[in-house]
Amino acid sequence: MLQSAEPKFSPNAAPTNSYTPVKPATSPMDQANIGRSLVIKGEISGAESLFIDGRVEGTINFPENRVTIGRSGNVAANIVAKEIVIMGKVRGNVDCSDRLDIRSEGELSGDVITHRISIEEGAVLKGGVEVRQSDKNDQKTQAQNKPEPPKALAATAGNA
């Protein structure tokens, strides 16, 4: 007799599940969003980019990522991030390890520490600005400005 290629059903046999869920590929542009109707009070930190279109009071700490304050965003917080883009209102100090970008409709009231800064026409900035050299330039400058070896100092000390 002919036998079919399909395995026969046996009620005592455990079902075999060969399905393995596919891991979603994470894009480098993962971004968390704080919507217009949200109000957050406290500390916000994370390891992905953040887009704020709501209201935040407290501290924002994203040292390796970008923080964007949208047109409807209203932030009363100190911000530490790699990159900051301001299109809304920010009251607080800003510390960028790379670049601060204040767009034409953006307002910032607070002190700024950054390596690069861009302020569009029409933007408002009230506060102090400190533009630091990038880390690469700091290493080059330190290598060029090395003090003389201590033996030169010892020779002059003996003549006194």
C-alpha cells in the first residue's frame, strides 16, 4: 500500500513548535517621544534619542544621544546631552558634548557649555555661552604644549 509523506497525528505525541519569533531590527534612529499632552516632573535619562513636545520639569540626562525640544515643547530643566535641538522653550542650563542647535522659533534661557553652536535668525538666547575645544583638539594641544623635562628645572635650581 501507498503511504502518505505526511506524518500521522498521534494524540500522545507532544506538538513540535518550530516557530522562532523574529527579532525586530533596531534602527540607529530609535527615539523616545514625550507627547504634547504629557507633563513630566523629575529626572529623565536614557540610552536613546528623546523628542519632547510636552512639558518637562527637572533634569534631562542623555549624555550619548540627541535631545530635541519640539515646537510645542516647554522645558524647565537642566539638560545634558550629546546633541540638543531647540525649537520650543527651554529654561535651564544646557551641557552638550557635541552640538547645540537653536532653531528660529526656539528660546533658551540659561547658560550653555558646548563644543559647537548654531543659532538661527529669530531664535532667542539669554545666558552665558562657553564654547570648548573638542576632545581631539584638546589632545593635540596638550601634546604640543608639554612642559620641558624636569632635568632642565633642576639645572636652574642649582645656580641660585
